[in-house]
Amino acid sequence: MTDAAEFVDAALQRESSYERAIADAHRLGGGLRYYGASVGAVRGAVRDASRRYRGLGHDGVTALSSELWSEPVFERRLAAVVLLQSNVALLDNSDLTRIEGFIRSARLRALVDPLAVDVVGPMIDSLAGRARLRADAALDRWAGDDPSLRRAAVLSPLRSLRSGGGDWDDFVRRCALASSGDPDDEVVSAIGQVAAELSTVRPELRFPANFKL
């Protein structure tokens, strides 16, 4: 491991709890290992690493995220998500392939959802021109792929829609793509989550009458 990855991993293991690891494995599952570190400890480890290893830049951040993700340990993978969340301004559409790999192997909504909502969505919102077109095409492809990617495609515009922006018609179109055929629970629950969150802050946004799951 690189020094930065070793630093994060050691910090997570110092904050480990056998009891929490057992409880998290039972609650979350996903076939991953668990150190038993809290979400706060994960965020703290990433924050401390960012201070210690300043100036990582785009390539350093993305490489470190891949290194953390490479081991099937929940807290390491969550640390990779937090790292990308904290550095989303550095990302562009060229990073979607890496993030797609993370989502495919995530196995858990606790990892898929923050990647979609707090990384993919804001990153795509920052793009323009051909880069935005390529990113939108990638999300359309995700909407017809495996359940985790379909879920991510649906959830990705949530922050933008919630804050008064976003393209509702495009969101509805992508929901239709993701739910075509026999929609699974990942897609149904993702659409329901977005609809529930928007029902109070943007009640004017409604699915068309002919939209069915």
C-alpha cells in the first residue's frame, strides 16, 4: 500500500470495535469484511489523511480511492466514497469508468447511494458540452445495466432536483429506462426515495399519469 492508504487503513483499524463489526455485518451484509469503525471515524480518517498528504490532485485522489476500494472491507470502501465526496470538484467524466466499477462491486446501498447522490450527480452537474453529453450517455447505459447501476442512474440527480435545479423530464425518462421490463427492488425503492424527498420541497414535480412501475 502507499503511505496514504496505509495511514487511512491504520486509522480505521485503531477505531475498530469487534461488537460494532459484528453488528454492522449483520445489519449490512454484502459479503464484505468489517472493521467496526464508525462513520465519524471514517470521515475523520479521510480528513486527517487529506491534511497529512496535501496536494494529491486529481490523479492522487482517484488512485487513493481505488487503492482503498481494492480490499473488500466496508470501512475502506466507505473511506474511498468520502474521499471522492470531498474532492468531487476535481472529477470529470473520465472518472465515470472507475466509479462504475465501484458501483458494480459495491453490493450495498450504503455505498451505492452516496456514490450516486454525492459524487456522480454533482460531478455531472459541473460538466458542459461534449463532456456532459458523454456523461449523460453513460448514465443512460447504466439505466439498462445491473441493479446497482440502475439505482445509481436514478439517484444521481437527487441533490440537484432537491435544491431547485435539475431536469425533471430527463429524470422521468431515465426512470422509465431503469424500470423497463420487470423492475427490481433497487430501482423501485430508488424512485420512491426521490419522489418522497421531493414531495415536500418540490411538490410541483409529478410523474406523468401514464408512468407505472
